[in-house]
Amino acid sequence: MLKMDSLLAFTTIAEAGSISEAARRLQISKSVASERLADLEEQIGATLMRRSTRKLALTDDGLAFLDHARRILRDVSDATSTFSERRGELAGPLRIAAPVSFGSLHLAPALNAFLKQHPRIELSFDLDDRVVDAAGGYDAIVRHGPLPDNGLIVKRFASSRRRLVASPDYLKKSGTPQSIKDLERHRGIIYSYRGASDWRFRQGGRWMVVRPGSVLRLNNGILMRDAAMEGLGIALLPRFITHGMLAAKKLRTIDVGMEAESATIFIAYPNDRRVTAKVLALTAHLRTAFGRPPYWER
């Protein structure tokens, strides 16, 4: 008989790409994760992963079995949730993914309050700025950015305004830009996951791209904010990252007469299975916790 913990170890290793990362997510030792994978391979009589010194790769059998393993785990989770809901309570596993900055600053406190209300929920909370596939074992993903077009059910929380910010010391030393053209001679703090080292602004119905004279590339919004506070340049950041520092006057907004490209904060979940009461309750809780408009935009 297949063991649930072996199936979970296999799917987590496949999604994480390594045994050590899967062990971290499952909060078990690397040796236990490896043993569970080996037990599963022995049970089904097939090699599911090729192991090398640098990475793991699914075999053809592993790729074929992965969908079955996910479906089994999902069915067990759905069955547990259904019986809990019939008793009028929320219980069982709930796996959420979110970007690092938003997850750390705003989602984590909201989730803590949610768990106090529903202590029988077993939460797994993964932070990653890379695009995460909700079909990869997550019950829901919270994202900040453009809406995905991949068959997800998407619930929008709020628009997210971005503003140019810099420290008072930087502006005193380098001058305050008054126009888009002025930005080209300043040092920009750029979010490296976007690839191109530029900023986008709307002028009328057209978008304009601005490339600062020199750049500092970072892959995390909180690090970008801190670099801006240290006077290392100008950053284009969402309000949910900068609102506290703006209120404390550690950062100042820069107005160049144009609107910076905005984004969207949303929660999404796969459309190929029933939405659980846990996800619906979490969505309602987050809407209340963030407010309309969200508190960081007020």
C-alpha cells in the first residue's frame, strides 16, 4: 500500500528540484526525505528520479507518476476538508505560496491571525519571488504583478501603485529629478527579476521606458527599499513596501509628472478542482485584514 508521507515527499522533491529543499519545506531531515523517496520507488517498482551531483531530474516513469501522486494527495486532502466542513470547522492542510516582500510584510501577519481563528488548519507557507505554478500542489497563490493567463481562478485584492523613492540625503546630494529626462542621469535601484534595467511610465495613452544612468540590481523589494534608505539611488517600489518609511520620512517620493506602471495583488487557485472552504475563508479574511483600499495605500 502506498504511504501518504512517501507520496508527499516525492511530489515535494519534484516541485523543489532537490531533496534538501524538499526536506526544508516538509520540516524533516534530508535523510528521511531521501528514504521516503526510495521507499516509494521500491513500492511501485520504478525509478522516479535520476540523481546527479548537481540536480535531480524526473524519469519518464516519474513524470507519468507525478500527476497520479498529486491527484491522490489532493483527493485525500479534499476528503478531509469535506468532513471537517460538515462538522462546521476548518481543518487539515493548506498550502500557500507568495512573493517574499509582500508575504513577509503583510501576508504573514494576516495568516497568523487566520490561524488563531482556525487552529486545526495545518499551514505550509512558501515565499518565492519567482512565478509559482498553482497546479504544483498549492491550494492558492498570492501574487503581485500582472495577472496570469493559465487557467487559474483569480480574485483581485487591490491595485498596487508604484512610486519613485529616494532618501533625503541622496536627493540633497544628487538633486531631485523633475522630469523623465532627469532620471537618466541618476543611479537606479532595479528589481532584477524583471530582466531589463528600466522603468515604465505612462504619458497619455503611451508607455515610456526610462533607463537610469547606472544601476544596482537586487532581487528583493525589501533590500531595494533598504538600499534606497542608505542613499544608494532611486527605486521604483510599490506602496506596500515603502509606506512605513515614507511616514517616518526616511524616504521621499519623487514626482516626475507621469504615472509609473502599477500592478495587481491577487489570490489565485486551480480551476480543475473544487475550491475548499479553507481557501474561501482565507480569501474573505485577507480582504478584511487588508481593507479597501488596503491600509498601505491610505
